[in-house]
Amino acid sequence: MPKTLPLLLGFPGRRLSRELVHHLRACRPAGLVLFARNIVSLEQTGRLIKELREEFGPLWIGVDHEGGAINRFGGLAPVPPSPRALGRTGRIELVRRGARQQAELLAYLGLDLNFAPVLDLYSKRSPVIGNRAYGPHPGEVARFGLAVTREHLKLGVLPVGKHFPGHGRSQSDSHFHAGEVKQGQETLKRMELLPFKELAQAGLPALMTAHLRFPALDAGYPATFSKLILNDLLRQQWGYKGLILTDCLEMAATKRSFSPLDMARLGSQAGLDLWLSSFSLAQSFEFQRALARALERYPQESRETRLTAARGLISSRRAALPTETENHALWEASLSIQGARKFGLLRGVVACELLASPSKGINQGQANHPLKAYLEQARLPPLAWVGARDFADLAQAAEQARQSQSLFLLISTDLHCRSVFPQLKTLVQEQPRCLHLVLGKEQGCVGGAIEEWLLRGFNPSAGRFLAMRLERRLQSS
């Protein structure tokens, strides 16, 4: 295959089709990115990775495997809790164990890159990063990020810190909108920039950029294309020697404002090493080919040197899969339980899922949270599952639980539930057997009126753990 271009490409499908081979030969990417759409089983994923390398040589192959809700593998393997769930414990050994489980799965499959750790700061006011961040304190985020970095490197997987220079306080999701972080330079140095600076100077091998504007650092360009931020600050002032990758360039924050030629020219001037296109929008083949043609104009010897050095950190040795027992222990250690109660004899369980309206797109207004399937398989009293769109639905479900002497299992997934919480507090005070599972963000909890379990991010591993944990909890009542 001819010399590769500094591209990381996502692609459709779960096998190496003739059309895909033709497209990748035209683009000559240095690497590929896997998403859930490419994965149906671990065996199939390993086979796909092997076929890709046999066809195209030693490609980088990466994935987003942060833990919590950011999981491309479904229920195929144990996945750790979210960074926020682990970070809020303050226990660095839990963060290390979570990172080891992340890296073990990737090393088992032969994947090279993990787009983690998230080094953004947690902010209650931002709807974008949320539980993907380890916490709000920059020193703690840096400490946890370094632990994650080291665990990955031990297993020969390249960690990619993100989203430089910091996405945590942004109000805009770059998938849909261009945004900016308005903090002044001194605040940025003290807060957002600190974790990135500490890890950049401690040997983090790769960073992913944010498609955000930081007017205090560069009034002209978003960070992804900013020479002031990537070259002058990151490389020159901080002495960073690692790779710099873009986030997906098909996001609205970049694609609406910059052509493929702009992306190649400005990115090369700024000091980018790899341009990422994850095949997330229509006409992706055309966009990826246009970007490849543009990058042919901008070869750089320094970029090739950095790519070669980073490849030397990757190991071809395989690891064992993380076990379910290890994974459950991690979920148990990161679970917050507040206001434990005695339930007494239970004749059933009425699980009530708080729903958003269909227009919000959360579960499309239907009671179909994935947890339902796991609870139905557990050894629980007879289970009834209902969806509540408003307080009247909640009150009806609570009354059904009270009359049938059942546990009222309240399940909320995010802040869309917050509007009913004041009334809910009054309702549950009259409900002797109530348990609230908080599966999404940690805000908006009912509080001491009932027993609450705060999970901070759901995935299939969480579903298996919660079913087992609830089974054990009800047996002890």
C-alpha cells in the first residue's frame, strides 16, 4: 500500500466489503476508528481487526472506551463505571482498576488507541461532558488522568487525553453547534488547562482537541485549528512532544465553517498530527476522500517523527479479558447509597421509569430502559414496569405499589426528571417501600425522604450489577 496519510477514519459495516477496500485504498488512512455499528461480537471484532491489518498493513485502530455510558461494546464484555462515578470516590486505586479493565479489553482485541482519559472538568452547569469527567477539581483530574495513562501504557495501548484545552464548562455540544469558553486567561490556566499541562509534561502520548473557541487564547480560530493554542502554547511553552489528534471533523462545529482544504491547511500550520473523520454524517465517503486529497498537499517530517515515536509505545501482546467478578466489585465500590430503609415483606416490584416527552428524544416517550431486561432475569418478586410522563402517572404507579405491598422502584435517567421532584418528595413520604435508582447525572435527587442509589452512568455491565445488587438487597430486607 502507498504511503499513508495522517487520517483516522470511521466506516460503516462489520466486515471488509469490496466497497470499503476501494474507499480505504483511495484515502490511504494511517488508522481507523471502531464504533458500535462495527461490533457484533468479540470474535467478529477480532476477526475484522485482523482482516483490516492483513489488507492494509499496520494500521492504528482505536475506539472510544471511557467507561460508563461511553461504551462501544454493548454487553459483550465487562465495562467499568463512568469516570465521574469513580472519581467522586476520591480513591485512585478504583480509577486504576477501571483503567486496567478498559485497557485489558482493548489489548485483548488488538486495538491500539483508546480515546481516553477525559481531562475536562466536571461542571453541573454544562450539559455536554457530565459524567464523562472525573471531577471538578483540576489537580484531582490530573492525578486520575495520569493513573489512567499509566495503566494503558502498561498494556501497550495508547491513551488519548481529551478535549484540549477543556470542554467541561462549554454549553455547546460540538456535534451540533460551534461553541466557545469565555473564561479569561488566568482562570483557564488555573482550571481547564491545568490537567492538560500536567499530563503533557508527564509524558501523555496523545491529545485530542476540542472544536471550541477560547477567545482568551485565540480570538480567531477554534482550538483544533489554532496555531496559538496547539503550537505556541502546547508545543513551545509546555514542551509537549506527543501526538495531537482532532475530534471528529464531521461535527457541525467544524464542517459548517471549514472546507476539507481549510482543515488540512490550518491544521498543518497549527501542528496537528492526525485528522479524524468518524463517518457520522451523510456523504462521509466524499468528505473523507476530499480531506485525503487536501492532506496530500501538506506532508510534514516532524509529524512523521512523532507518529513513529508513538507507534513504539504500542504492544502487540494480548491481555486477558476483565472478569465479571472484578467488574461488579468496581461498580459496588463506586455506587453511592443514601438513606437506606427497611422494606419488610414485599409481594412484588413496581418499577416506574420517569420519561421525557417524545419531543425530547429520551426513550421516545416509551418505557423501554435497557435495565428492564436485566431486572426481568433476576430473582425478584413479580415485576411490573411502567412509564411516567408526569406527576399523575407517578402517583398512579405509587398507589399501585402501595396497594399491592410492592416495592416502588423509581428509575430516573437524567435532568429531564427534575420538574417532578418537589411533588415527588411529598409523594414518597407516604410510600413506606421506595427505592430510587439514579442512572444518569447526579443532580436532581429526591434526597433523604427515600433510599437512593446513585450510579452516574448506565451500560450493560451496570444492568447486570444492579439486577444482582437489587436481588441481594431485597433478600436482606
